[in-house]
Amino acid sequence: MIVKKIAKNILNTARYSVESKIKRTGEKAVLIVSSKSTALLDYELIRFAVTKNMPIYLLGKDITELSEKLASQAISVNSVTVDPANAEDLKLAFKRIENEGCYADFVIYNTPQAEPAGFLDITEATVHSAWKDDCLSSFYVAQQALNQMLPRGGGTLIFGGASSSRQGKRGDVLNATTKAGLRLMSQSIAREFSPKEIHVIHAVLDDDISTFSTGVASTYWQLHEQHMTTWTHEIDLRLA
């Protein structure tokens, strides 16, 4: 009986060791969570990422137009239509990445901007919609990304926000409310997971992105390649 127990323990230990090694395998992939309002910047990010010869996954609920544009230019991406604010569907999307032999090593989510509105004109529906797009979806994306990065010992997670997260502006109550939540969430995650070699960044993007989206893409990649002794956790990107 004792011999059987010892043998069983050895077998379980061996199985755990093998499973741990399997869990840490997989090809590094770039994952971009997109929306209609960030499609132009996401397009430039993908054009830059293809030069790095890494698998690219494009996630979002409004990605058909961007996917077709990339396909027409023979730019290969794996498109997954999913609502980032739907926890179960997003979990399945990340699971698909693992099933295809990859894992999310570099995750970018440039969250959409809410339309300016007078404070008294804001409805419960618009508040909830803006909160879902900024805070809830970012929260779920971060959880799924971290679950894939942690077993591999590293990764980069960038959230694109706005200066509304620092200072409220006239007519910009929705962005001030939700972008502040996104910024503070990013800071908290960075402090918790930096010691585990996961680089979390909050990027402030205010000016007309169409005029310098190529530069943003280049800067994002520089952030991904930073040595952890000099990590940037917040950056303000704007025209000179």
C-alpha cells in the first residue's frame, strides 16, 4: 500500500511537471482590440506589427471593415469578432489563441472616445455605454491577457486613453469619468504585475491621431521592447 502511494505521488509530480512545461509553451502573438473609432490607428499598428513576423490577432465587435481593408492589401491577421465587454465570449476568444498554439504577448487596446455632451443631456444609457467601452471591457481584456502572460513570465499591455483622465474639461464629463477609471486601473495593474515582468502602460492620446498614427505605432513597439529596468508606465503622445 505504501509503495503504491509513493508511486502515485511520483506519477502526479511528473504529470504536474509536464503540464507546467506545456502551459509555458506557445508562440508570442500581438493582439489588438479594435473599435470603429480607433480603426485608423489600429490599422497602422497592424502594418507595423507585420514587419516583426509575429502572429497578429484582431479582436472587436466592429472589425469587419478593418479586416476587409487588411485582406485587400494581403496583410494576414486572425480576426475574431467579439464584444470585449462580454466576459465569457472574450474568454473563448483568448482560448482560441491558445488552441492555435499562440499566446497574447503584446496586447493593445486603444479605447474609444465618448462623444462630447452637456452634463444635463447625458442619460443613464450613455453613461453605461461609455463605462462598458472604457472600464468594463478594459478590465476583462486585462484579466484575460494577464492569465496568458503570467505562466510565460512576461508580456506587454498598453491601454490608450486621454488627458481627460487627468483633468475634466467642459462638455467632456463622460470621458473624464471613464478615462480616469481606465488610467487608475492601469496604474494599479502595473504596480501589481511589474514585479512579475509584465509591462503595463497607459498612453494618453489626444490630438488628431490620423496625423501621427504611424508614429504612435512605432512608439508602442519601443515601449514593448523597453528593458524592465527603465519601464515607462505612462506616456503622453501628441503632435509637437
